[in-house]
Amino acid sequence: MFTGIIETLGSVTKLVREQENLHITVKSELSSELKIDQSVAHNGVCLTVVSLDNDEYTVTAIKETLDKTNIGDLEEGAVVNLERGMKLGARLDGHIVQGHVDGVGRCKAIEDADGSTVFTFEYEAIGNNVTIEKGSITVNGVSLTVVNSKQNEFSVAIIPYTLEHTTFKNFVVGTKVNLEFDVIGKYVARLYQFDKPQQ
């Protein structure tokens, strides 16, 4: 379980394919504090630490993860948002984030809003993937508030601190991002489907 408040950035130093798995080695200031079997969110994707080596650690992404996220698009030198699992008893500064990405979206527009930056993303509206204005969304692991919700599209406003300390600073129109929709919204949408009269 995560909060969507990014702790730091990491740099991908090595990528190794083994059958349908991808082993990802990351250099980060968090490395010395990690343990084997610990969960770390990488651009919002929960992955398990499988090895440690000084200031680097390795995680493994399986085919299911590679098929549904942008993790398989990583290249050596890529920068990723990192967050360790939340601590029980600590303040929940973001929202409830599972680290289970629902799908990918693409950046459609970037607009300077005189003090903030508005990013618009488009996505395939399937299943329970819905947004509402003032609701929560996770983009590449960052907990955000939706400021404009449309069919297959939403916008978020990024404050300068978040822009500087996450991978948002590297986004351009067309950037592929991981999306995790609000878990409560997904349950409500699912219950609504069950509540509909059968045709």
C-alpha cells in the first residue's frame, strides 16, 4: 500500500531480460535503506526488491506487469519516481494507492497556468476506469487531484515542487504514463454495474 507521495527519483542502470521477465536495476539514495522482499513503487508500479548491491537494487517485472504498464519501455538512464510502502500510523498525505496499475495513458497537452502546470491525459475508458472532478488519480505513482474530467480524458494541475521533484518535468506531449484509478471509485463503478437491471 502506498500514498502517491514520491520520496525520491531513481535512475535505471541495467535492464536484463530473462524469458518473459525484466530485471531492472535502479540506483537510488533509498537503496541503503531497502531490504530483500520489500515493495517499492516505480512510476506507480509495485515491484519487489530481489537483490541489493551498495547504492543499487534490482526488482523483477513479470509479463503481466510489462503488458499493462510503461515499465517495459524503460531504457538504461531512464528516471523513475520511487516510493516505499506506507507505514501504519503515519499520516496519509496522498490517497490510498495500491501500486496495481490499471492501464496506461498518454499526455495530450501541457499548459502553463501562471504558477502551476496543467497536464491533460487521455486513456482508454474500459472497465471501472473513471475519474471525477476533485477525485483522486495516480499518474506514474504521483497522487493527484483531477481538475477536469471528461470521457477518456482528465487534467491535473501540478505545483512547481511536484514538477521539480518527479518525472513530470520530463513529460512531453505523447509521453506514456501509468494510471491507477481511485480504488473507491472502482468499487462504486463495479457495484453500479451489478445494480443495473439485466437486459
